[in-house]
Amino acid sequence: MALFIVCIALAPAIGFGQFVHNPIGASVAVSETRVPANSTFDVSVDFELDAGVHLYKDRISLKWEKLEGVEHVGNVFPTGRMIRDEWGFGPDDSGMIEVYEGSVRVAARMRSAGKEGDRITILGKLSFAGCSDEICYPPGTLPIELNLITAAALTGRDTGCETAILRNTSMGTIIDGKRIAEAIIAELKTEVASLTEKVGRSPGLGVILVGDDPASKVYVRNKRRACDELNIFSEEHILQDDVPEETLRKRIEELNDDGRIDGILLQLPLPPHLDEDAMVSLIDPAKDVDGFHKLNLGRLLCGKELFVACTPLGIQQLLLRSGVEIEGKHVVIVGRSNIVGKPLAALLMQKKTGANATVTVCHSRTRNLGEMTRTADILVAAMRSPQTITADMVKPGAVVIDVGINRIPDQSRKRGYRLVGDVDFDAVKDVASKITPVPGGVGPMTIAMLMSNTVRSFKMRNGIEP
Ligand SMILES: NC(=O)c1ccc[n+]([C@@H]2O[C@H](COP(=O)([O-])OP(=O)(O)OC[C@H]3O[C@@H](n4cnc5c(N)ncnc54)[C@H](OP(=O)(O)O)[C@@H]3O)[C@@H](O)[C@H]2O)c1
């Protein structure tokens, strides 16, 4: 009997990129979302613990809350190194797993029912807690929501456990950008505190806002709040709507020379009399934390990035931290702007960990858009066109990232409108294996990545490895 493995992996001991690592942070990766009909597969949990980190037997459990299209047929004894070999399962044999300590994999064996194309839902909850010799980590819980599809046959390769190295990942059909962004902010907060102590000053962000566009004001306010939360020094420069270009130019140059400022953000759009392109080009590329300077866009294309635009960087983090494997996947991006579509394509096609995708970019002149989008394993909509990606344009099981933020009239709301994405969320969520909501998906990540880029700049400017 063939055995296919769907893997939920905990990698509490391994950091990712520039982010601070929580030694007991849980992470989730699903290596395969298609399992053959009428066959047995394992939902497995990997514990990779740092030496000296203990997971307590009584505090680790994996419980199933809902099993649809699948039957739990038993538990699989653990494999790997264990310090003790006393294993127990819950009183009702419902998938409770108990772990003492060590580097181990345990699994619950499932049997898929039905026919090709049926959906399997596995809902559960992982709870864990542990200690090192020095400290006890706060207990963690992780909702587990596996949405699988039964297929006639897999591609033949053993799906194995291609574990993404991630932490604090949310899991489920809905990719919770707010929660992931909060986790990143929490990580950065710890890092900013220790960097501030080391360097003797905190990182600094200079924000320039021209005019009083209400949306821009909201964005600037949110950025200030994030800086306050992280104890990052922030300085706002509010200029009149009709400010002469020369005044703006001088202000940018002052910030370039200001030793307290590590990142400069010029809030766009600018009023029409100002040349956006020329103004962005004045920002010192080494302080261009928005990643919009041509030098930074070019560096990204060459795989030598200094600062990557915040929205694309946030999308990559959303995918990685949700356990979505990018490597080898076909990513279709609808939208070719310089701030989302193009840099995201450049980012995900790089020959690097967390990338290595095959990328297709579509736009308003693309013929048969639906035919293109249906080939996507990961579909990104950045079109500025409300609810345009419909369910029939999405391959079952695809991951859908909705970048769009559009206002549509809604008289049931006090303010007379509501925000929607470029994706018809209600219909597409039933087809996709994972999807970002609007609001609460990509949006919060953009600010988190701005903070991350500012910290990165601070480190580089102070000779600290980013
Ligand atoms: N969440 C965030 O933090 C965040 C950040 C940035 C942007 N956004 C949102 O993301 C969306 C995209 O932003 P952007 O600045 O990249 O937009 P943009 O500059 O207006 O670009 C839109 C792109 O979508 C393409 N497009 C428009 N309608 C299309 C259609 N029906 N079929 C195929 N392609 C179509 C356009 O094609 P052409 O090139 O042929 O015109 C263009 O490439 C906006 O809603 C924006 O508000 C969100």
C-alpha cells in the first residue's frame, strides 16, 4: 500500500532570513495538497528541538476537530531520536500525540474516501509548551486546517516532507496576514531593543507626506504607529499640496544627510505638478526602504538586492510563513506595476531559497486571462479592479494572494462603502487551498516589511550583518 505524507513541521530551532528566531515557535508546512482517492496517507508532525529544549509530555497534543472526506485509522509510532520512549495516545484515540523530548516525527494515519476531485478537510489543534534549562516558553497553540483534494494519482514522486523552514506560521484556508504581520513586528521589537542598546541609538525613519490625500494620511498614521510600537524613531515632514519641487528636493537631501535617519519614505502618489520618478530618484538608495529607487529595482532583478519593495516582500513572507512552497511552482501574477507586479516577479524567480518559482506576468492586454490564471499554483492578483478574479479562473487547490484594495459602494455600512480585493473572495475561497482576505491579508504585511527594511538599513549602516 502506497503511503503519502502530508507534513506539518515544527522547526523551532531554525531562523529565517533577517528575522529573530523564537526557539519554540511553531511552523507548518504542507508538502502536498493532493492525495489519491481511497488510499492511506499520514498527517505527520515533526519536532526538531534545540539541544536543551524540552517539550513536555502533558502539554503536547494534536486533536482533530473535524474530519471530512477522510477517516482517522490510527496513529503511527514515532520515528527518530528520542530520549525516552514512553508514548501515549489520547483516551479516545482521536489523534492525541504526546512527546517527551528529542527530534522525532509522529503521525496520524488517515484514509481518504470518495473519488477524484473530492475535498478533504482536516481541522485540528496543536498545543505545545516547553522549556530550556533557563526559561520556560509560553504555551503555544496552532490551528491546523488542511484542505486537500483527492486526485486520481500523484505525479509518481514520493511527496515526502519538504519542510519549509518557517516560524509562527498561521495555517488554514485563510492566510491571516494580520497575525503573521504581528508576529514579524514582535520579532522585530526584540531585535530593535538589542540593536538600540548595542549601537546607542534607535533606528530612524523619515516620512514625507505632500498634501492631504486622506488615504495617504491613513497610511502615514499606520506607519507612525508601527514605529512607536517598535521604538523606532520616526519623523514626519508634512508639506503643502502646492509645495515647489525645489523645497521637496531639499527636504529629501536633508534626510539623506541626516545621521539619525536610516530609512526615507516618500508617500506616493504626489500631486501632479511633482515628478514622482525624479523625486524618488533623489532618495539615497541606501536609505530607500520602500525599494522604489531604480537602483534597488535593478539590483533585485540581478539577485543582488539591497531593499525590496515592501508589498512584494510581504507577499513572499506570507507564502513562506503559511507553509506554501514556492520553489518549482507556477506563479501567475496579474498586474505589472513597478511597485507590485514587476518586483514580485523578479523576487520569486530568483535562484534562491524562498523563490525558484516559474513566473508568468499578465496584464490588461493578456489574451484569455482565465486560461493563464487557471495554470497557476500560486495566483497573485494586483490589478486595481474589484472582484475580477472569479472562481472559474482559479485551479482547484491553488493558493490565491489578493493584493487589491478597492472601495465599492455599500449602503449597509456607515461610511457608505466597503473594501474588497481584486478577487471574488466568497466564491474563490471554496476553490483555493489558501487565500488572503481583504482587508487583513497583504495590507498589514506591507507595513511590517517597511519596518523590517528600516531595521535592515540600520544594521547595514552600522556595520552589522543584515
Ligand atoms: N496591500 C497593499 O499593501 C498594497 C500595496 C500596493 C498596492 N495595493 C493594491 O494593489 C492593487 C494593484 O496596485 P498597483 O499599484 O500594482 O496597480 P496599478 O499600477 O494600477 O497596476 C494594475 C495592473 O493590473 C493590470 N490590470 C488591470 N486590469 C486588468 C484586467 N482586467 N486584466 C488584466 N490585467 C489588468 C494593469 O495592466 P496594464 O499594465 O496593461 O494597464 C496593470 O498592470 C491596487 O488595488 C492597489 O490599491 C495594495
